[in-house]
Amino acid sequence: MPSQTARGYPYPLGTDRVMDGDDSIHALADAIDSKLGGPIVNGSVVMPVIAANGNSTLSVTLPAGRFAAPPAVFCQTGHGRIMVSVSSITATGFVFSMLNVTAVASTALTSYWRAEALIS
């Protein structure tokens, strides 16, 4: 059995048999997967025209079976005076919202989101 770091990552010792190296690498990869958290999914949404001082929402569906619990979801837009947010986050999706804080209607806008499993 390989030794472990203080955080529980296994590593082989110099006295371990070379032929067992694949088992050590597999154990390390499994430990990294479990300790770094689960999956990460990125995407974008194209919001249609938003009226002056108006808002718009879209439902985003996450890939089936990717998350066992609601992930952390982050959103971003590069458009000035457009505010974005997410709500109603579940393991299968969330609602993406944009708010136009200007007195002029927007054109169709692309914004970006990222969902990642919470580390327990």
C-alpha cells in the first residue's frame, strides 16, 4: 500500500515494485478526483433584445447526471450597464437573468456561466 501525504494523496515509495506503478498512479488519480470536487461545466446564453430598464430570463439545463446536488453557478457579461444573475439552482439547471439598467434597449447579448460541484 502506498504512503499518503498529509492531505491523503497516495504516492509510491522508492522501495515499491515498478510493476505496481500503474496501481499507484490510478490511486493518485482517484484521490485527486475525489478531493478536488466534482465536474465543471461552462456555457453561454444568448439573451434576445432587452427593453430599456427591462429584464429577461432564460432557463439553462445542465447535462443530465452531471451533478448529484446543486452546483455553484457563476455568471459574467462583458456588456456595460447589463447586470446578470442566476437563481433557482438545482442539480439539473438554473435560471439566468439579465437586467438592462439603461434607458435604451439592448441588442441580443451573449453572456457566460460556469457551474461546478461544491467541494465537501
